[in-house]
Amino acid sequence: MVLVSGSRSDDCHVVARAVCDLATSLEVVIVPIWVPREQNTVADDLSNFIDWGDYTLLPAVFSRVCELFGVVPDVDLFAALDNNRCVKFFSRFSCPGSSGANAFLHPWSGFRCLYAFPPIPLLSLLLRRLVESTDSHFQVVLILPVWPSQPWWPLLCPDGTHSRPEVTAWRRLRRSDFKEGPSGPPSFLSRRSWKFSFVALLWEPISVPTGRPASFCTELFQGRGCQPDCQCRS
């Protein structure tokens, strides 16, 4: 229908032309068949799917955070083709360039440094895996909201005052540091004021000497410590 009568969507034109060119090169004849919507529920549901977790840090902010932490992540655990911050990345669904769907189904031991900006509902699963990975040797650049009432918060600050010793550096994030996805701005960006404060953390094996106490939680809530461009590692 797009080729015959046109469409208001430029993206549809591009895809239709690409399909047509591919069919021509392969000498394939495509015969479209109309299917009533009530019999096409799976495809229809997918076409209306909105991924509200499709957001990321701006490239310049990501680079600045990594520079301040002194790390170079080699894999993005939660990404898509249009927002990955590392060449290697895992995605929610299979897509071109992805190393696999669902990062939790793949081993992380082969990487030196991970970048993780997970959808908020996955934070508990991610933190639990990091806490339980006692024999891991990788570093993690982790982006998360400051949300003490969440059930995953004690995994980060067990006593409510001090963070785990694996947290060796942190940086406050501004609202302008984020890039919204094609689905539109996430809820924490669409409000006039922040719903949460967000921070970038560096998670390292306990064996790595830091020379400073793990007091991220105290400094954060008392307004001390890191400013937006501060390097807090000793």
C-alpha cells in the first residue's frame, strides 16, 4: 500500500523501498495479503509497543563520566541499535549489531568494564547479581536514581548511611545529561522538576584499593562531596 498510494511516514517509504530493492535483487516477487486486525494480534501489538526504558546518557556526558572515573567500558548491558554507548552491547530484543538479547542470560566475566543504565524495574536484579558476583574482576559504570524507599536500595547502602565498599566513585547527574528515546521522554524527564536525583557510580572489586571510605550515601544526602565535574577517587 505504501508503494501504491504513498504514506505520510518517511520511515515507511524508506523501509518499503529497501524491501522492494532487495526483492528485485533476489528476483523475488512479493505478494501482499491483507489480514483482518482481529487475526493479526501479535504484529499489531508489536507495532503499538512503547519502550519507556529507551533512554540513555548523552554521548558527551558518558565520555566525561568515564574520563572522571578513569575507565573505558567495553560493553553496554542495556542498549539498542540507536543508543548504544559501546561497540559491544546487549539489547532488550534482538537487533542488528547486538551481542545478544537480555544481558542477564549472558556471561559478563569476559569483559573488563561494563556500562549499565538499566530500566528502573531491572535495578534490583542487576544489583543482586553484582553483589553475588564475589569472584568477578570487572568494573561497572552504573547509572541509577537516588530512591531510598525502593527494595533494592539496601543492596547499595546496607546500613542506610554508607554505601557498599565496591562503590569507589560517584558523580551527580543533571536533567540535561539525558537523551530521550524515540518513544518520547521518560517520566522522570517529562516533569517540570526532577522526580528523582540520578547519579553515576563506579563499582569495582573489593580488592581494588581506593584510599577513601565508602560514604557515598552520607555525602549525597547531606549535600557534600562530589559536584557535577568532581573526581572523588583518591
